[in-house]
Amino acid sequence: MKSASETVVRSSGYNRVLVIMAKAPRLGEVKTRLASSFSPEAVTAFYCCLLEDTLALARSVGDVEVAVMCPESDVNELAQLAGAQASVVGQTGEGLAAGLTSVFAHFTRNHRQRVIAFNSDSPHLPCSVLEKAFETLAAHDVVVGPTHDGGYYLVGAKASHPTLFAHDGMGTSSALERLLSRARALELSVGFADAFYDIDVADDLTRLAEELRLAPAKAPRTAQWLKEWEHASAQSRTTTREL
């Protein structure tokens, strides 16, 4: 049995790699900003749905190798969840900045042409957005997908740039601004993917539920969870009015 550090990435002839930034779905360790609105069990179940649908989205993109980058301690658990169609790689160091640095250090070392990393809570992304991001990266050193809150859900590059990511500002409203500032300092050309929203707080769930109500096949597991959540919320409001 291989240890986490011995996990082997599938050999591939693809020159495009799509990497999902993920964590193992453990209580209290994922989607923590939803903790004020939901129980730890509900948040963890929701994250599992997001991750599974995001994996399905990644696999629907043609001519790419799909991989997951995660903390070293999460490799075995995520390898079971991802199955045979995605390699799972443990990052070097702690935190998202270290994870992103690990993505490009690992996947560009064999001269792969284009590597894109994106969030594990992104099943609502159209496949076309990922395709266009790869096209944009062909003409730029870096591609970035901004979020509406000042961060980014996607970043891609064709080489490793260890100083492009740093611990300061990750996950804040200045994350995108700081990334672009470092790219300018490194004299890297930057192209942009379409802007989208993150799934961080309860209002984001409402927006996602409205979107998936019209197109549940886009993210079926997440759509079902949100449908049950909306039903439970409606019942709770009815009960409250009756009291």
C-alpha cells in the first residue's frame, strides 16, 4: 500500500492539465464560512456534493488530464473519492498559497504547456469557461478567473513562478489585486477568464439554488442537496409563522 507521499500521478500525453484545489470532506474543516448558517454535518455533505460535481465538470472537458491538489494528509481520502479518473497529489507546505505553488511546480516540471487550477466548489461553471481559459493561457503567461468579491476562482500558467503566490491576502477581497501586482513585478502577461461567484456564504447558496433549479443536470448532486435545503427552509419558516 502506497503512503500519501508515494502517490503517483498518471502519465499522460495531454499538454493541458486541470487541477482541482480540494480538501478531504471532514467536519469543521471545509466551507467554514457556512458554519454560522448550517450544522457541521450539513456543511460537509454540501461540500461533498460540490466536489463530486466539480470533478464531473473537470472530466467533461476534452483533452485534459484531471488532477486534485490537496494537503498531504488528505491524499488517501480524496483518492478514494476521485477514483481512477483523476490523480491526487499532496502539496508541499500548508495553506492555499502553498497548494497553488505546488500545482505549478509539480505539473509544469515535465514541460506541460498549460496548467489551470480552480476551486473545488465550482460545479456551476460552464465547461466553455474552462475551455476559453485554456485558450487564453495559450496567448498569455498567466490566466486568472476573477470572483465578484475581489478574489479569484481560477488561475493558470505555463511555468512555475514560486513568488506569484504568497500567504498574505489569500482568501481576502484583495487576493486578485495582490496576484496581479506580483504578476506585474514578474513581467508576466495576464489574460482573464469570465468573472463568477464563489460559494462561501448563505446568500451564495440562494443564488446557486436559483441557477441549478433551471438547469439541475449541470450539477445534479449539488442541485439535489439545495432542493432539500430549500424545502427544509420553507418548512421551518411555515412552522415559525404558526407558532
